[in-house]
Amino acid sequence: MRAEARVVAEADGRGGTRLAVLRGESPLLLRQTGPRSGTATVHLVGGAAGPLRGDELRLDITVGPGAALDMLSVAAQLALPGRAAPASRMTVTASVADGGVLRWMPEPLIAAAGSDHIVETRVTVEAGGTVLWRDDLVCGRHGEDSGDVHTDVIIGYAGTTVYRHELTAGPRAPGWSGAAVLGEGRAVGTIVVAGPGVSATAGVMGADAAVMPLAGPAYLVTAVGADSRRVKDALDPYCSRALVAA
Amino acid sequence: MSLATLLLLADGRLPSGGHAHSGGLEPQISAGRVRDVTGLEGFLHGKLATSGLVAAAFAAATCADVRRCGELDAGMDARTPSPALRKASRAQGRALLRAGRAMWPVSPHTGREPHQPVALGALAAAAGLQPLEAAVAAAHGVTTGTASAGVRLLGLDPYAVHALLARLAPVCDRIAAQAADRCGDAVDDLPAAGAPLLDIGAEHHATWEVRLFAS
């Protein structure tokens, strides 16, 4: 299955945001939710099972000058094995203009046993734009082995790559369950915040989470946990709108 | 290429301060994740596949063209989210350059305090080595330094640990070959395999008042 979805958020000239484009197709259906004033909110609604092996999905997000968009999802995305085919692939691109604010906070991706899934994320933020980008990953459903999953993220701010990260987990990834990568943890989540004047103080929260100021005007919050609940508890406090308010 | 020169560059006795770093092992031992040789093996497999591959790729890319030091150094910054690890990498880069400048004519493009893999690649180039050799030295250094820290921290049997290193040698060769194959890629396209527990552990470690290793 191939599917493409696209969101374009623009300032409406009255301090709010309107969605100039909101287009999706199963299994990438998009719905505008919440009040029609201030920040626009869009939920990703899974219109079919999957992604399954062989699927090629693409979501493009554009946030114009002065627009504010929250992207969420109604449920976890469950990567499943399906037929014998190449890896399923989800590509997400986002561009945020000067004065634009994007928060990407979907529910976790779950790599079911036998799945083979690749997520490629490319986020470009112009000087003066702000992004909060969250990705949670769960390696296998409850009590099952992890599928193979590979995430590949580039986040750039003002023309410089501030965060470049790949993570590979599952039976084909050497050492992924060793003490350097995820250990016994089966869930991992990251939040990257980048924007003008963004800074944070390095710190740790509990044994398996930390806030890390990046080399550019950005910081990362990472948490590893036995399950998605632990990661959610560590990361949720870092998703508030106040953190990205210009 | 000179094999003896490569051995010299990869030698743990090179006075570059590498022995002061555990490669992220000390915090994972403290967290109870590494207790024995088996735990060390899992740690090293994950480390080689992630920061080992990145270090090998950046050492190879620097060796292939030392004029790229600046952009490659920025690429290491983007791949090293932990400020404690950026600091440790630059401290090791500076110490390695200091030793290297006494040995070979190192390129002025290198800067004063580059990330360790960039410094290693620049030294390899100055020594007349090839990108693949720089990558092998980087992968080798990732395993041996960490393994000897394991012997000191856990009192592991040094023979068993060296048997582990022998098992990992072909893995180092494979990682280095992968890294060298990509040494001409644009910086954003170079390997970026991350290891969340290494990052989190390094931040914990940096808060300790007493520790045996600097990182």
C-alpha cells in the first residue's frame, strides 16, 4: 500500500492558524480537531491495519510564518509483518518558517514481532521557527519479541543540522538489547526542542532519563523504560505548550 | 601504508589519555546492567554498532580529506547529544592531537580541540595511512579501551576479556569496512547510529562526585 498525506498550516491574519491543505488517504487519514482559534490541532487517524511490510507511507507538514500546529494521533501505530516483502517505510518531512511553531507528539510506534519497519524523519526549521518533535518507540507488543525497526532522524535549525540520530532495534540489530543501547528496556522516547533562544540545563530524571542541551539552540530529552508507560511518565512533562511559546 | 604505523596509532600505550575513559561502561556497571563478561559482550556489540560505527566513519572521512575537519566536527556534535560525551570526546581529541603532533606533521585544518574521531582521522592522514586503516583504529579503540576499563571496574578475568576481544575483531573489521565505504558521503548521510543508554548514562556519570573514569 502506498499513501501520502499533507498538512499546510498558515497564519490566518487574526492571531490564529488555518489549514490551507489537509489531505490524506488510508491509512494516513488526517482530521482537524479542537477549537478553530489559536493553535490548529490535527490528529492522524489510522484508516487501516499496519503499516505492513511493503507499505510506503509519506506525510509532509508545512508550518508557515506565524502559524502554530499541533500534530497528534488517536492511537499507537502498529508495524506488522504482513506478507513477505521489503520493509515498510514511513517518511515524515516537516518545515517550519520564521515565527511558526510545530509540536509533533503522536502516540508510540509499536514494532510487533516479525515486522520490518523504517521511519525517516526530516525536519527543517528556519531561523525564528520553533519545533517540538517527539517520537516514542515500543519494541514488541506486551510479552512478545521486537520486530526489526530503524529510525533515521535529521533536525536542522537555521541551516545547521542540530540533531542527527539513527536507532536500530530488533533481532537483526547487533547489541540493541545490550547495556549500551536499550538494555532490558523495551520502550524509548525522545523529544527534541529547537528554536530561537532555546536552551536547557543538563539533568537527569530517575535512572533512565536525561535532559541534554545540544550543541545548537536545541535540547533533547531521552527516556528508556521497561514499557511505554515509564517513558510517557518521563516525557509528558516536557511537552507543554509553554516550552515552545515564542 | 605501513602496518607498524597503524599498530602505533592503535596502541593503547599511545600517551593520549584514553585510559582515563571507560567508554560509557562505568555508569552501566553502576546501574547493574553489566556484571560479567557476557554483559560486557552485549555492551560492546551495541557500542560497536552505534558509536563505534560513527567514530569509524568520521575517522575515515577525516583521513580521506582533512580539509573537511570543520564540517565533520559539526557532524559529530549533531550525533553526540550528551554534553558530557561531547566534552569527553573533545578532551580525548585534544590529548590525541598533542601526542600526534609530536609524531607526524598534522594538518592545520584540525583545530585545537576536535572530536576524538576527527583527531584520529587527521593523525592517520598525517601518518600516511588510508581511510580504512583510520576506521579500523577507531573501531579497535572503542572495544579495547572499554574492555580494559571492564577488567579494572569489575575485576574480570583478563584472559576471558581478551578472548572476547578476539571474537570482536572480525566485527571491528566489518564495521570499519562499512565506515570506509561511506567516507566520501555528505556529512548528513554519514552513519548516525545512536545509543540511548550511553547518552543517559554519561549524563548520570557527570553528576557523580567520585568516579574512577572521566567518562
